[in-house]
Amino acid sequence: MIQIENTFFELGRTCSRNCLIICDRGAMDASACKRNSVVIFYIDADYNLFLVITKEKWEHIMKDNNWNNVELRDNRYNQIIHMVSAAKGAEEFYSIEDHSCRSEGVELARELDSNAAASWVGHPYFDVIDNSTDFEGKIRRMIGSVCHKIGIDTGDRLLKNARKLKFLVRGPLPNDSVFPPFQDFEVVHNYLQSNSPSQVRLRKRGQKGHYSYIHTVRRQNHPGGQVIEVKTQITHRDYINLLTQKDNSHFTIFKKRRCFIYNNQYFQLDIYQQPSHPRCKGLILLETYSALDEASLKETLPKFLNIEKEVTGSPDYSMFNLSLREDWKTSKKFCFYPRGPQDYGYDGDSNKINGLSNGFDCKKSLKMNGHADVKGKECNGKA
């Protein structure tokens, strides 16, 4: 699989046109088996044999090849999309009849689906497409997710009701055993010198001494009030060189990021750590991306967390403002982040969502389609 992928990745790098490479399954899928004594064979849609091995054999292969999860999972693919099996939420449409490459029943299909999703938890751009809509809607959400990641504007045609949401969580956090399977990462953010109103930042993200590096340019004042983020994966050398442009009016932000799946929703829990500005002490923010209506979304939120309120778009919880050295009351750099109807539930209620008070007003309106983490076209995508 890796040899085949490398061939196509190299073709993409040498192609004179914009190129998107879509992989039906990826390297981490082979680690999906959680059973200690079972070897599972998949046959994908193209009738390619796919092996899922035991955890012990997977770790042995990783060690023999000098692989690590950050390189194999986070750096190898620009985006991961997990299409939830019909066996989870659309059981009436799940069938093995007249299906030459599907033999597992509903329960085994659910188990395999959960294990496959868990093998990708922690990837920085991981989208879970569940069965909350009909199949056509599911496909549209998947296509829309890819389009937004590579910077193709689809307007309201695909992700009309999708939005990125942020919640304030009150600590202390419960014991790790209460969480579903998760991945923890060290995350370090630095803002670079830039011309206002654009924002430029560097992110270092990794675990066990292995890291990925992202350069982000946040551009405002686009037509319709949109805010566009262009994200580019860079090398460690580029990261070190760019750090010399650090904006000293901002503190470095240190976080522990916990990634997990709960109720078929992908969540990122950011736990701010020292040394950071004192205003970040004890701060915990939960983020997710969803097209669910208000009532359904409320049911998907982790019950084991003490979620205080929804703070999507609040300037008090923007990382740019949190990192400012100056006092917010006197700072001229304090940024008011606007928000728009895509950031609310279907009713567009600007004061309350999921029964949680926002507690702030914003000065402008903003159209935020999808993740707002659009990647620049200068990089060939691998999904």
C-alpha cells in the first residue's frame, strides 16, 4: 500500500496541474484490529485484499520499519474522512445480500467501523461523516468537506447547515478512564509578524518526540465578510526559520489536545497549559464540526464533560486574543471575531444554542463555511 501511494504522491508532486490524490483506506487502517488473536481480511470496493493484523504484530512492523504514528498518520495524509457504516444509525439499509465483498453482520460491522475510526483519531484534519442525513446528504457532506479543505468555494450547495462549534468546559476533567479511546498531543502555537488585518501563525503538534508543522495565514476582509485560512504543511527546518519572525506582542500558546470520537462526532479538547498568559490558566475548550440540528447536537455532546456554555466566535476565547501580552481593555490589537448564521443552529438564534448561553455580542457578521481551515492550492492534497 505504501509503495503504491508513494508512486502516486510522487506523480502528484511532479504534475504541472493542481492534483488531488484520494486513497481508499490508508496505512493506519491495518492497525484497526483490537482483538488479540484474530487476523481480519478486508476486500475493498476495487477487490483489493486488505489485511488487518493484531496490535502486537502492528507494533512489531512499526518498530522494524522505524515508523511512528505522527509520520504515518498525521504527516502522510492531508485529510482523513471516515464514512460511518450504515450499520451504525442506518441499519435498515445495511445488507450483505448480493454483496460479493461484504460478509460481516451488523454487530461485527459496527465493531470494525469503530476500530477503523479509532485508528485515525488524532489526525489534525479528521472528519467523521455519520448517518444523520439520507445517503445523498451524506455524500454531499463528504464532498463538501473535501472541497472546503482544498479551497473550493461551494457556497451553500453542499454545507448549508454545517458549522464549527466551540464550547467552554469547566474543570477539573474526569479521570482518563471515563473518556472513549483518545490520542493526546503536545501543541505549541506562535504568532508571526504580519500586516493587519491578516494573522499568521505557526503550529507544532506531535507526540512522543515526533511532530508535524503547519503554517497558517488567516485572511480577513474577503467578499461577503468571509475569513479564509490558508494552511500549509512545512518541514522542521522551515518551522525553525519562520520562528525568527515571531511577534513578541503575543505569548506562545501551549496546549494539550485530546482527540476522540463520541456519538459518531469527532471532538478536540484543548487544555491550555503553562507557560502561557495568566488568562489561559485552567482554560479548557471543546471543539467539533457538525451539520446536526440543535436538539441532535445537544445529545451528541460528551456527557462526561462539564460543558459550561457555547462560545463559538466569542473574541474572549479566540487564541489570537488569549495570547496577547497587552491588557485587553487598552490593547489596539484585540480582535473582535464576527459570526454569522452558519455558526448557530438551524433557527439562527444568536443568543442560545443547545440550551447554553453564549454570553457575548459581536460587532460584525461573518460567513463561516465548514472548518475555516482551507488549505492553499499551492500544495497537492492527499486524502
